[in-house]
Amino acid sequence: MRRAIVAGVLAFLSAGALPAQQPARVRPALRAELMAMHDSLISAFKGKDAAAVARFYADDARMDGERGQVVQGRAAIDRFWAGVANPKSWKLEVITVGGGADQPYEIGRSTITTSGPNGDRVSAVEYLLLWRRDRRGRLRIIVDYYRY
């Protein structure tokens, strides 16, 4: 049931059904802030620093993946990212950014490449990220929904 709800939200957002929640002049700044977050995420990933990648998630965050995989909470998210073996590259392609400055969302495509004994493995997904500002004003991911 929850998966159907999240999938519905993803379809709703990608269709552009939500009105802008902030003036157009603020949106480029929000997009730029998210792009800077992506650069830091990718840098941590390439540096094989799983703990740094996991810190972009709020302590109560939830990851919902295809095939019913759910990862929720600080310890589980830390384990998830630590379990990504032999990271090689990560590309994030943002399609849409919306919402307000304190609770933005984004829709995009993520492609992670890892290396293994039989060559590279590429995992490409579509994603919906919901962000929230923490007490220090930093954006943290609260929902990471992805599908293959």
C-alpha cells in the first residue's frame, strides 16, 4: 500500500501537478544548493566514504526501493551505504526541483557504477528525494524513493 502511495506521489510530481511554492527568483538558488549537495555526495562516493554519503540523510530518513526494499533510520542507512562494494562512479541527473526552501523535492535519474570480479555493474534508477532542513539549516534527505 505504501509503495502505491509513493508511486502515486512520484507520478503526481513528475507531471508537474504541484504549483510553485516560492517565487521564481528563489528557485535557481534552491536548485544550485541541491546541485552543490550532489557534488558533495558524488565526491564522498568516489572517495569511498560511505559514512559521508549516509550523513546526507536525516536520522529518521527512509529509503524505499524497488522489490520492497525498505531502509529506515540512521543505523540502517549507514549499513546500506557501507554495503555498496567497490564504488566507481555516480551520476545524478536532476529533472525537476520543486517545493519550498525548507522542504524541497527533486525528481531525477541516478546511475551508480561499481566494479567487481566480473567487470563493472551499473545500477540506473529513477528517484524522488524529499529534503528537509535540520536545526542547523542544512538540507537532509528524509525520503529516498527509487525504482528501476
